[in-house]
Amino acid sequence: MPALELMTLSPDDLDALRYAKRLLENPGLAAKITHVIGRPIEKGLDLLPQKWAQVVAAATRKSLETAFQVALATMYDTPRARSWERLHKLAAATTGAAGGAFGLAGLPIELPVSTTLMVRSIADIARSEGERLATPEAKLACLEVFAMGGRSSSDDASESAYFFIRGSLARAVSEAAKYLVERGAAEKGAPAILRLITQLAARFGVNVSEKVAAQAVPVIGAAGGAVINLLFIDHFQDMARGHFIVRRLERAYPPEMVREEYERLPH
């Protein structure tokens, strides 16, 4: 214990943690979209049809189920010193243009495609921060990113949004990881997987609703849809970079020390 008490983060690692916190705790997607389009996205909500919430919920869940299968099937431990965020952003902007052209009707097709692009980009970032993507824990850590980037009204305001979200997902992630280790693959309808996807969907759906509301504004259209999708993937790339910096530091230092330092840092 005395040795642990004397441990401190190196100046470079403390700078990395400061950068991670700036990414993870800064204004969420809604604020970024509002800044770009110049009007509150709440105005877009009034323009959506009555059953938009059901469409968003169904598309969100389908997209996460797709992302989960992509994570299991295509994430490998290929070493990579850098990630390719710009390439993934370009692809996301292209799908966003299509989504903006078709509006809410195109969401069930566009969102799974965008989410698949995002999970690949998230995995790319994870690899660049030293994650071993062949492990179930690393694959599930990539999916955790979809729950990040903003508080809900039920969150505990006494701690950081980032660690609150990780804590709220911890049991579901642990059960899903244990299931994958024992089975080696995910069976359709497995309770451990369904519980995790349900929890992820509850938070990811908030960001999807904000994206849909922004695209509902009449002046947005196809070009605006590309911009909104660019903000959408950029937001989750930021969350991924912050998340995997923290995880990298937790592999180098006691996790409780990293959290204490994180909480001490100013926003």
C-alpha cells in the first residue's frame, strides 16, 4: 500500500487524462448541433410526425444489434499506431446526405449503416490506444462508447458523467463478457446480451433523437444531413478517444488512482 500511495501519474499521462476529460465532459451532441445550425434542435421535434419516437427506438435498437455483430465478427488485434477518423467521417457524411434527403423514413436504413461505420472507427481508435480487440472486454468497451456523451435527468450529479455511465453499465458489460467467454459467440435473444443492448439503446437513443430533430428542420436537406452526420460521428469519435485514453491509463496505474485524478481535474 505505501508504494501505491506514492505513485503519481507522469506529467505526460496527466496531460493525456486532462485531454480525455475535456473530450468526455464537454457539451454534448445537442449543443454542438445547435451551434452549427444556429437554432435549437427542439424546434425540429415539433416538425416530426406523431410516431417518430417509435421509429427512432426501433432504428436505434436495430443499429446497436448490428454494431454488436460487427464488433464480434470483425475486430482484430492488428497493431495500428494511428487511427483513420477522417476516412470514417467522409463515409458517415455520405450516408448522412442520403438520410437527410429521405428524412425520418430513411432512418431505419441509414442509422445501422452510420452506426456500423462508427463502431469501426471506435475500434480503430481503441487499437491506437493499445486495446486488444480480440478480447470480449475490449469489444464491449467499444460498444460502451454509444452510451456516452451526455447526462440524463436521473444521473447522479455528484460525480462525472463519464464514470457514472461506466458504473451504470458495469454489471451488464460484465455479464455479457462472461457470456461471450463461455459461449464464444452470441446467440440471438441471449438475456445477457439483450440487457446490455437495452441499456445502451436507452442512452444512444437520446443522441439519435437529437440527430433526427436536427434533420427535421426544413432547411437541412441532403447537404445538412451530411453535416449532421459528420457531427454525429465526430461526437462519438471524441467519446471513444477519451474513453480509451482512460482505459490505457487504467492499465498502467491502479484504476482508482486514475479516477481520483480524473475527478480532481477541472472541466
